[in-house]
Amino acid sequence: MAPGFRFLLAFLIICSAIILRQPAAEATVATASSGDCQRKCGDVEIPYPFGVTRGCYLAEGFRVICDEATGSASLAVLGWEVDSINISNHSLRHKNFRGVTVSV
């Protein structure tokens, strides 16, 4: 099994499990255009359903931790540092796996 496929499979399984465990009130969809939501961390754009603060992400599996000191963005659940998140082409680029882009 290719490393990129294993990464994608692990990501999808974990996100699915986390979303299914969320109470309905906690999984409320926030307004993507909310002015209170941080949409950038360093050079990484953070599009909805991902977000930094509660109410700005769909579920815990989409929460991003932004290290303001280094400008790095990491998925909170997995601790994976990301280079980019692109919703339009359904991809997430893992910083530690150069050349591997996860697409759904």
C-alpha cells in the first residue's frame, strides 16, 4: 500500500470517528464567512470546515492548532503539521511527507 494512500485512509477513518462522536449541538455548522474566525496561520490558509477556534470548525477532527511563534498549522487530533489545505480540490498537504498530497 502506497504511503499516500495509508495517510489518506488514516485521516478519513480518524475524522469520521471523531465526527460521529460529536454531540449534535457541538457539531453545529458555523458561518464560513464569520469575521471572528482566523482563516490563516503563517502561510497556511485555513478554509472551513477547518478552523482554529470553537465555532469556526465543523468538528474536533477539523480543528487546527496555530503556533503563532513559528507560523505553523497542525491538525489538533493527529498532531500533523500541514503545508496547505485546499477544499476546492479536496487535498491536504502534510508537511513531513514531502511530495505526498492527500486528496479525497
